[in-house]
Amino acid sequence: MDLNSFISKTANPVHYKTSWEAPSNIALIKYWGKQEQQIPKNPSLSFTLSSSVTRTEVDFQPKLMSNFDFDFYFHGNQKPEFKLKLQTFFKRIEPYIPWIKEYKLTIKSQNSFPHSSGIASSASAMAALSLSLMDLEKHLFSNIEDSFFNKKASFLARLGSGSASRSINGPVTIWGKNKTLKTCSDFYAISYEKDLNSVFKSYQNTILLVDKRAKAISSSKGHNLMYDHPFAKTRFLQATDNLDTLIPIMKSGDLDAFIKIVELEALSLHAMMMTSSPYFILMKPNTLEIIHKIWDFRTIQKIPVCFTLDAGANVHILYPSVYKREVIQFIDQELKSFCKDGKYLLDQVGQGPKKL
């Protein structure tokens, strides 16, 4: 798709208010390393989650002069530390939504999960905000079709957070050019549902909250360390090959093959962190304890449960819904003690955002 097609016209400002709920997502094929304008160095694939969401309300107030401004509230409190990232986002998207210059925005946002702890909060937050922007654009230009609405929302969200591009659709989304699916793009994510095996449509994702504090290093800084990383080129090729391998698996439902790719991707992501310069470790001792117990449980019980990790210490346990009772019992008996305050979140694959 020609990028010029995402550039909207100007329009007379109107007062408008909207609210959207957008999910987080958990990448199975990891995106770690980017070019300018949030273009990924390798394609990625993710499960859209159901319960881990950001809810965002945006009040668009027309201004007498073209002098865009906004206020941002997170869980009812103004957060000046988020202001710079949002300013960068609005500067990037202004060429594509020039009508935004005529508004003062009041943005109120809240998460259903801990912020900055390895669950993709920036993904769901930027997705919810981008959907709200597109909601007003559709109000201004009523001929916008749903397919274009989603593509442009994903396009805008990417300019705020790369992984946010994958929070616009469900149940599985793919972002980035690859050899297997020619319809994929570096500029927005697409939904992969038509050929998805039914076992993955209700796949469970239980998030063990090993550490609820903010990460020692942000994902943005971690991405930047890939520019001069000695293993970056090999990693990008590995992720690309793993995605080409995983897509047929998502169709066939081969869970043994699924587990091998997903766990390899999680450990490869953290290997890049541990071999960056400067190097850093986001896993905690309890993260490793949980991983080893998952491996033992899978071997002994013959239940296809596996783990993945985002950029943090928390462990995402993935398993088919038919094994939910056995896996939750395993978590309560053997894993809960490794979680902060014994906390974990029950989630599963979801269908994507919704207007509130």
C-alpha cells in the first residue's frame, strides 16, 4: 500500500469524544531491533490477549488557533514523564492526520495490568490512542472502510510503539515483510485468522508476575542497542526463519513444533539483552526457577505447556484450553510461590480492540 494513501485531508474541527479498549499482545516471534520510523529489522507474530487491556478516553476540543496541545492522565493522575513520548508520537503522525493541529486533546488512560513490567503496556496504550484518533477521522470522513480503518490505526500505532501495530487485530497478528505471507507489511500488522488452527483460537496465556516494578532498562533503549550488536544480523535472520517455520505450524496445530519455536524465540530475545553493550539482564532468579519447573512438568505430565517472555521478568505460560484445570493446579501448587505476592493473571487469546 502506498504510504500517501494514509495521508488524510484537513477538516473543520468539531468537538468529539470517544473511548476505546485495546489489548496487549504477546509476541511469539520477537521483534527486537528497528530502523528509523519504527520499521522492524525482522517480522514478528503475536497472540492478541483478551484481559490485559488499556482503556483510553479522548476528548477532542477544537482550538481557535492551530496550536495542537494535549493533557494526559494515567489512572486519574497527570504523568509528565509520558509527555515526551506522546509528543514524539504526535509529531510523527501529524503528516498523516493534519486535522489534529486544530485540537486540544484530553487523554485519560488506564491499564488492567501493571505498567512497565514486561507486559506490553505501550502496545495496548498506543493502540487504544490510535483507534481513538481514527474514530474521529472516520467521523470527519464517513467514507472510510473498516479494513482501511484498521490498517491506518495499526500504521499510526506503530509510530508510537512498534509492537502496538499488532494490538489492532486478533487473534494472531503478523507485522513485517516475510516470504510466507506476501500481504504482510513493515508499515502495519495484519490479522492471521483464516487458516489458524482451532486449538490456537482459545489458547491460554497465564502471566506469572515475578516482578511488578518498572524494568531496569526500557524496551526503546534495548532496541537501540541492537544497532551495534555483534550478533544482530544473525538474530534477524533467525527470527525471519522462525516466522516462516511457525506460520505453517499455526495452521497445522503441531504443538511440539510450536513449543520449540516459541521457547527458542523467548530465550533468543534475552540472549540479545545479555550480550548487548552495555549488557543487561531482565530475568530474575525466580524467572529461571519457573522455566525449569515448566520443563519438568511438561516432561513428566506430557501436557503441551510452554513459556514465553517479553522484555521483562514475568513469565507467560501458554497452553491449550483443554488443559486449563491441570495447568492452574500446577501453578497454584508449584509456581505461585515464585510470583510477587503470589500474583498471576489469567488471560487467553482475544479477538482485538473494541469501542466502549
